[in-house]
Amino acid sequence: MFRTEKSDNDFSRIINAELVVVGGGIAGTLAAVAAAREGVKTVLIQDRPVLGGPSSSECSEGNGKMVLGAPNYCNRNAREAGLVEELRNFHTRRFIYGWRNHWSLSLRDFAEQEENLTLLMNCTVFDCHCENGVIKCVFARQSGSELEFTIYADNFIDASGDGALGFKAGAEFRMGREGKAEFNEPLAPNEPDTKTMGTSICFRADDVGHPIKFEAPAWAYKINSDDDLPYRMHSNPVSGYWWLEYGGEVNTISDNEDIYKVLRSVLFGMWDHVKNGGDHGAENYAISWVASVGGKRESRRFMGDYILKQSDLLEHPDFPDAVAYGGWPIDIHPPEGVFGKGHPGSTPPFIFPGLFPIPFRSLYSRNISNLMMAGRNISVTHVALGSTRLMATCGLLGQAAGTAAALLKKYHCTPRELYFNHIAELRQLLQKRDAAIPGYPVHLPDDLAHRAHISSDSSYTFIMEDVERFIPLQAIDTPTKKFDPCDVAPSDRRIGMKFLWDGKKLEKIRFKFNNPTDKEFTANLHICRDFSAKEEFAVAAQVIPTGENTVEFNFDIELVPGAYALIFDDIPEVQIGVASTHLPGFERKLDGCYLNYEHLACEFFPAQQPYPASRVVNDNGRSIDGVPSLWMADADHGTLTLQWDEPTEINEVSLVFDTNLDRFDLERIAPECVKSFVLKADGREIFRKGDNTQRFVRCVLDAPQKISQLNLEITSTNGDKYARVVAVRCF
């Protein structure tokens, strides 16, 4: 039963719920929303006046831009989907319609629209009652109202970052760094200690349009020269500096207020240096906002049945209970923070783990039977936390834990029992909600689309898209390599592109070149398995005349369907055309740790259709072996048809559209996203949506219907010239 009762004391309340989530950061908010949507009566307790944790308007003021995760360096098609993507698009829509600097309010509205969710703001959990390793209730106090709550529930999620509930419940935890030997982690220190990553303070500065002076307060830390800030770039004062970090050598929980005091001193000392210690481009800038709370990276990590470690991030074991993923570099900040003399992040060069799975066993306590964790306090080593701590990754952990709560309710079991007996169902439910792990297919046995014959009225034929610009046929250093020591170029810097092939004999490929010299050059083009070039299938040579020309490279080779790489040998004098149309699977070779958003403008012979209708029925929703799951029409409209051999009872159709999981732009809705569509069953309209901005759309029918033919008619996109559908699922 879900109710709030008054006790004899007018300032006391008793709430009976099914799930309590402590902590209203990204992880906690999405955990609560996920559970509530699955019918779990949920209470979300947040000790601040706003939601968002480190991303909130108290701490970051970044409008969600700082909710980073797996895709924010070199991982393609890796942005977190599910509720993380839904929340981003929910806020983006508001942002472009005038809701500026309201990320925390978007989070609150996102949570409060769920009828099964009760939100308690400015409310601190100060104790709990446990019996035999089972949490029975929590006690919370709300500032302002002076209300005290006793909240009973069957299950609990600690998403508080510091682990406020888990600590009170007696859950086993670690705080500090493991030594190298314990988990054989090369990135760990030789001996264990109590040090952690520190806390950062954010600020914002505005250009006031004229020179403005700054007088430092007496308590500001003194910075004498740029030599006091090694590796800490500070020439762009607009949005603050992430490296304003301190606290890793003290206790990031008990010393929290002292840490903030030091950070405030360092911030204004740094600003004094920027304004008065030489020309840093800040003459017209004034600080307009300073975070009232610090952004904490590390404190308690609770121990689960599995502790994720460095080798797991790098080797990608096939966890049978994988429910989320990460992909940020193993970014372990030194505990000295701003007072250190080395790089303020992980020591360059970064270690990029790729996309690694996170098991459910790391999301529940090994000694408190009804406690799960979501966020930076999950069961990981200090080294692994360097990657799993990112907020978008924590959002996936939140959705996984919240969704698990629904199955705990369904089966009246513990999280450990869920792992042993129902983990396949949890993974399937996450897949149904578009919280898929790229490259880790999850089969949905109840997806009726697998039984249908799939067709479309058109499919995109690969053409030479318009050339946006020409780039040298030899890599050149970008501005990032001048200021970012982590942006390390690969040993092979040749220009190349990943491409898809549909199985025909490859006869030739046509490119556009610009040769500004008066000399002809011979270009060599290699077709390889991937950019390592260890497995080469063919090479072709062709003369590049002077001026702008279209040049064909002849191959006449058999290639089985799949993803391949083409690589040019260096010719620094010659330029090649690139296009910016988003075509998944056609991606220019990276030359460092930052994604580019272009592909080489080219044309294949014979012509191919890399995105057939059949791909919308899939077990992943992303890509498998580099081949994206996607149907693309040849226009901004088109029709998909699912035909069953006999009438099939359907009561829900789930649609996944393309929102370009490589590139996030707060200033606009993803143009690739389908804007308007109609669903028809045997010619009858059963669902219509006219202003869609979301990747995942559930079309739930009023009652089950017997359907022989389902038509998805795309009538417009949000600006792209090609209609796109990633998946169609029927239940």
C-alpha cells in the first residue's frame, strides 16, 4: 500500500512504499522514474532543493551538457539511450523553446510526471532501521517544513553518491585506493591507501563588453605565475575550469565543508591570476556565478557480489548479467588536485577502454539483502571508478537498478535471487525500454516482429553526398593537440574511412579530389578489414590530375557483407572531399581521441543499399560487428510494412528512431529523428504522433488487436532529408 499517514505529532509522517531511492542525481532520478513506470510505488528522497547532483543548477550550471559518458571521446554510436537519451531530448525541446538554465527544473518535471513516484525535496535520510541484514525503513528530515518521515519499503536504492543509506545500514564498503597486487591493476598505487579523487568547484564568467577590474579578497589563494598551474589551461574563462579540484588527500565526506572553503579560495586566487597576472584574454570578463556545492568524484564504494576492476574495463568479459555499459577513458585524477604538479586528470596518454559491460552483481550490496546501488557508489575498484563515475553512465546504472526493482516486486525476491533466477528477464526488459548495450544483443522471445515479413516502399541508395570541404590527404595537427596532452595521434595517421558493403562484387569507388599544384600525383587506396590494416583485401592506384576532379579506383573484388575500411597513402599536396551527412557506418578514420562528424564523399559501384528494411528487426538497436541496425528511406518520408502469415494479436508497438548517437546538440532537436508518423493495422489508423522529438516511442493500443499487416508511415523528420528507423518491436 502506498500512502502517507500523519502520526500523533503534526510534524511526523509515515509513508508505506515499495521502493525508496535515496539521492536525486542523474542515477537516482532515473532509477526512480524507471521503477515508477514499471508500476512500483516509489519514493525519491533528495537532500537538496534541486535534482541533478553534480549536473544541477547548484553545482554545474551546464544545462545537462556536462552529463558525459561513453561517447564523449572516441566511441562511435555510443551515447546512452533509454531514459538518459529521453531526458536529454526532453530538456533540449524546452531549451530551444526558451527554457534556458533550467536543467534541474527539467529533471524535476521529468520525475514528477510519474504517478507512481513521490518526490521529497530538501529531505535528508539520517538513519534507518535494519533487522538481520534487511532494511525495514528509513528516517528522513525535511528542512523548511520541519517534517520528519518514516518511510517503509520492500527495497531500497542508494544513489546518494556518498552512500548515506548504505553506511547507516552497515553495508560493506571501501574508501580509498586498492594496491596493485589485490586486483592486479597496473594503474593502482603500489600500496593501498585512503586517498581518493577530489572535488571540483564550477563557476561561470560573462563578457560585460568593456574592461572590468578585479580585486581579490584577502582569503584568496595566491597564484604567482602560470608555472603554478602546470597543464591547467586557463585562457578561456567562460565556463570555468574542471581542474579546480581538491580534497583527495583528506576525507571527501567528513571534510566536505573544509574542502569547499579551500576550493573557493583557489577559485578566486585563480581568477586574480587570470585578471591581474598577465594577459589571459579575460580583460572584459567578470564572474557571474559560483557553484554553491562542490562536484564530488569519489567517496564510498559499496561491495557487491562482483567488484568491477581494470581488466574488466579493458578485456570486456561476457558478463551474463550485463545491464549497463561505460566507455569514458580510465580517468583517475590525482588526489593532490590543483596542488599537484602533474596533469590534473589521468596521466597522459589516456587509456581508452572502448565500450565495456557492467554486471548487475556490482549493483547490489553483498551483505544488505534488499539494498541496491546506482551511481558512483557501485561495487568497483578505485581504478575502475575512473570510468564508471561519469554521470551518463550512472544514469544507465540508475535505469538498470530501478527496472530491477520491478522484478523484485514481481517475484518477491532479493537482488541476489534475481541474479540467479531472473537476470535474463531483467536484460530483456531493459532492451524493451531501449536501454541496450551496444554490441551485446539481447533476444526478445516475445517480439512478434521477428515472425513478420519486412518490406519498405524505398531504401536509401548510397550516393556521393555534397562535398562540404576538402581536407589534405595527410593528417594535420588540430588545435586540440596543442592544448590537450591526452589527444595523442595514432601511429598510422593515414586518411581513411569505415564503410559498409552489402555483398556484391566491388567494382570501383569514385572520389572527389582537389590538386592545387601543377603536378600530377599517384594515389594508392587500400581496402582492409579495419583501420589496423593487418588484413588487406586489395589495393588500387590512380593518378590525381591538377585541379578539382572526380577520380575512380578500380577493384573488381568479392567482399562478403559487412563493415570494412579504406585507407589512402599520404599525399600532403592533394586534398580529398568530405561530406557531413550523417550516415551510420560511413565514418572517417579518427586521428586522436576526439570524434569527427564527416565521411569521405564517395560513390560505390555497383550502387548499394546499406540500410535495408530488414534491419529494423534486431536484437540490439545499435550495431553488430560494426553494421548498424537501421532502415533509411530515400526521402524524408517512407513506409515500412510488417506482414504476418496469419493474424497476430498485438497490443504494443515499440519504435526506435535515429537521434544520431554520435552527436548531441543542445541547440536543436536531432534532425535525423522522425517527427511525424502514422501506424496502420490492416489499413486502419491505430496510432499517430505529429511532433515527436524522442528516440524511443511506445505505441500502446487501447486493447489487443488481431493484425495481419502493420504499416509505419513516416511523414516527416526534424530536418534531415532521409527518414530513418532503428527498430520496430511488436508485443
